[in-house]
Amino acid sequence: MTKFIRIGAAVCAILLVLPLVAIGEAAAQQYFNGDICTDDCSGHQAGYDWAEQNGIDDPDDCGGNSQSFIEGCESYAEENGSSADEDSYYEDIDEDAQEADF
């Protein structure tokens, strides 16, 4: 009878610990600008840095052999490309307003 109690106690202990391990693993997940990192986000950071150094402002210009590198590059391009597009949009509006006869 005591053998069954020990086995039961061991099973209960395992069942109590497993959810805590799963929560710890989920909490350890790292993200880079919304993208899930597989390890330490170094691939994403490398792509981001490369895009910054090369003035990439269009996500379509990002490529490579690593999905994390591409996602990092795209992240930089999305952050920096949209403001450039908005600037040129507003410059066009200003030019049109200056040319218009009111």
C-alpha cells in the first residue's frame, strides 16, 4: 500500500511541476520587433543592422539565406521606409499647393 502512495505522490509532483516548466519556457521566448526569435535574436539584429548600413527602405529589397536576417532587414525597412514615403507625399502636396492658382 505504501508503494502505491509513493508512486501517487511522485505522479502528483510531476503533474504539478510540468505546467510551471511550460510557463517558464513560454516566458523565455524572445521577440524582435514582433517577430519570434529562434534563439537569441542575433540573426534579426544582423539583418536590421545590415539594412541600416545599406540604407534599405523597401522590405522587398531584403533577401538572404536566413529567415531571421530577412525579418530583421524588413523590420528596419518598414520602420524607415514609410516615413520617407510620407515625406515625399507631403512634399508633393506642398508643391501642388504652390503651383495652384487660388
